[in-house]
Amino acid sequence: MHVNSESILSVKDLTKSVQVEDKTLVLLQPLNLTVAAGESIAIVGSSGSGKTTLLSILAGLDLPSSGQVYLKNQPLHQYNEEQRSQVRAQHVGFIFQQFLLINSLTALENVMLPAELANMPDAQARGEALLAQVGLADRLEHYPSQLSGGEQQRVAIARAFIAKPDILFADEPTGNLDSKTGQHIIDLIFDLNVKEGTTLVLVTHDAKLAARCQRQVEMDSGALTEPLTEATLANTDENHAKNQADSQTTSHDDLASKTSVSQVG
């Protein structure tokens, strides 16, 4: 597969299926996608549509059942977990809905960790600067239990940018936050996107967040469609709110997310 030199992420004929007892469950139908370097793109869809499964594969956390995935021209679909882990460490940042901070580390230590693992010489100085950018200059020595949900997510955002990733994957980054805090988090993500020049791939049901991206695509029953209209964005947001109130069913996305998080290298 020829990869455009201006693209940072390309997939071709990607599929994902899992075996459940004696049945094959199709999570992703054949799809194609190209993301340009520096672009911001939102993947929107209802619970169970396959969007988090797709994000996990794009980020190298999971492998497709078939098809090709290139990140920075590297064939993730051919790599083992150790090789994919190296690609993630060198090029990828993550923001998860669950924050995933280490409780025994301070805010600064949590932010510094990826940089230290990458042997960056200026880890502490950059960590302090990023925490200041997200408004937590006075929380450097606080532990996660001493921070609010919004503050913990801001720590997670600073951590995601610490190693200067080429591409940032965010899975429902405002999902656990109230609307006011969520709006602040959105502003922070896009502010850092501009300052750091990082490509953004966001999975979200949040119409406001999706609208901030340069491009929006929709996942529906494991299939990818684009472009997405403003009306569809608003409808997706309304449907998510109804699903939150009416359904307690665990989605395919939830299962994929839990599996993928345990594989982060």
C-alpha cells in the first residue's frame, strides 16, 4: 500500500471480528481512512458502533482481523506487541475518559512519567510548564485523590503532551466531566493542539467537541461514513443522552476499551 507522504495515519480494508462461543461477532466492517499530519478528526457514533474499537487499532493497542494500518509509515498490522509499543512510545499520546493516573504519584510525577520512559532530559521542566498551561501550577505535588475530576483530566492532558507526540488519540475526553469543566478541557486540548502541532484523533459523542475538529466521520454498526452534517452531530448527541438514561447494557466499545487499556506500552 502506498502511503501519502503528507499523511500520518492510513488504513485500508480494515476489519475486526471476535469469536463469541460458536458465533463470529463483526465489530468493524471493511473501512478506509487517511489522516493528514496536523489534522484534527472526530469519530462520532452511538455506543456499540465500533468507534472505540477502531481507535484502539489505529493507536496500535490492538490488531485488526484483516487490512492494513500505517502510522508514521510503519505497518502496525505486521508488528507484534513489543514493536507496536515502541511506536506508541515514540509517536503517540493518549487521553482516556477514565484518566488512568497512578495514585501513588504526584501530579507532576504522573505527567513526567512518559518523558522519563523516553529518556527526555527536560522532563521535569516540561512537566511543570505543561501543568502551568492547564492551570495546575499550584497542584504539582498533589496526588490524584487530592484533585477534582476536572483537575485529574487536566493532568492526563498534560501527560498526553509531555513526550511531544506526533498524534494524540482521545477516547471520550469529556465523558466524565460536567459541561462547564468539559468545555474548559476542550479548549485546552485544541490550544495545545495548535501550540504543539499535534494531530488529533478523537472519539466522542459530544457534538461541541466534534464540531471543533476540522473533519468529522461517523461510525454506524462498524461502518465508517463521512462527511458528517451538523444535524447528524446534534442527533448523535441527543441519542447518547437518551442511551445514558435508558440503557445499562455494556457496549462492544466498552469491552474493547477495557481490553485495550491493559495493553498500553
